[in-house]
Amino acid sequence: MIQRPDLRAEIFQSWPSEYARFQNFLAGHDERLLAVDGLEIPYCVCGNGEQCLLTFAGGWGGIEILYETILDFEAAHRIIVVDITPFRDPESLCRGTDRVLDHVGTGRVTLMGQSLAGILAQLYLRHRAERVEAAVLTSTLVPRVERCRPWARLLLRCLPFPLLRPLIHRKMGRLSRTEREIPVDLLERRHFAAALMAARLTTCFTRERINRLLDLVWGFNTAGAYRPDEFATWPGRILIVSSEDDPSHADSRELAASLPGSELALLPTGYGHLAPQIYRDEYLETVRAFLDSL
């Protein structure tokens, strides 16, 4: 079973409805392990429907971090979540993901990824376009060579671990800032999600795990901008979702201009990087309409 996060009992009591929903998710979704080339790859497969959605976990937590996305789409789609924790570079990520897809009997997939998961989805698309039918990329970044600063990479590798974890917490805190107050009816869900993320950052993260994640992001950026002819023969389509006050919005526009078959959908402003969670109904309607059109 998926490992339960180490949250305090008072947190459970603070948000009982969402905690009960989360516990029901854990009870109904097994995490499995696939042994590949000396690695044990955690993955989850669930849902109904012929269309298969592939997304990635393991950056800021395990598969359980994606519980809302899984619950939103599993009624009408088959969902495969691959935990990227064992992988050290883009090629190992792609090779391991291929083995998971082969193991569960899936051919072509539609990629889904928000924020960091959007970077991981692009890694797979760039290396395995032949296995990808379409992609939904939400509030994510475009690859840029100028982000590859060797001194910064060395600093992060050498920084004492007790100092590195607060930096990550601070980064996540900045991404959670909003200009408007979160609607009252969403407060319990958002508070629970923030507590879950914080707990996973505290209990899951190790120096080795962070280094592997840095190596994946480094590989993403060193590949550089998309070439005009890179996907010339790829027949797929891409939905890019953003909001104009999202920190990654400029990258979303560049993605829409760089990737073929792309369309950019905008959510209302006011909640920055949290817009897909706050405007959940609008977001789900946009994504489902895109998936239905494939």
C-alpha cells in the first residue's frame, strides 16, 4: 500500500472531511514496484476507460501527492503514475517508464503534468514522442540552457542538508502565494494539501533524492529550446494551461509557440500557481474537453 504520510493527529482533526477522503484514496489505490535493471520503480495503475493518462510523481512526494488528480480523472480514464525517485537522468526515466507501460500493457499515452510534473512530462515527450498521443502541460516551464548554472548545481550539492530543506520549503511557499483570499469552501482542501506537501518534504526528502531530481531538471534544461523541426512529423496535440499571474506564464506562452499542435488555455487571475486548484471546475472542464476531442 502507499505509505501514509506522517501528519500529526491534530492536523487530521483540523480537516476531517479531506482527511477521510484522502484515507479512502489510500485504501483503494495500491502502489506497486517493478524491478528494472537493478532499480525498483514505484508506480500506480488505476481507473477506467480506453484512453490512458500518464503522469509522474516523486518530486515533492510520492504517488499520494497526486491523489486529487487521480480522483478527478480515474472514472473515465485509465491512469498510470510513475514515481521518478529511482531515476538519475532523462534516459533512465524514459527507459524505466517504457518498461512500466509495457508491463501494464499500454501502448500510446496522453501525458499530464503540472509544474514539476510538467517538466518530467516534457522529458518523456522529447525522448519518446512515438509513444505519446497528446499532452496536457499546466503551469510549467520551458527548457532553457541559461538555467544551467554549474556553480548553482555545485552549491546545491554541497549545501548542508539541514539548510537545503528550508530552501525548498521557502520555494514552495512562494509558489503558494495568492493575491486574493482563498474561497472559504476550498480552505479545508487547500490547508490539507499544504500540510500533506509539508509532511512529505519533511519525511521523504533525502540528499540522494534531491540530487537525482536536480540531475533530471539539469538534463531537461541542457537539452535547450525546442527546435522548429523537432516534432515536424509528430501528429499529436498539446494543451497548455496557465494564468497570466502564474510565475511560469511567460514559459507557458513560449511553450505554446514552440510546440506543434499546441493551444493555450487561460484560467482567471488572482491565485497564481494555485489557479488550477482554486478554479478546479474550470480547469477540469477545459482538460476534459481537450481529452474528449482527441
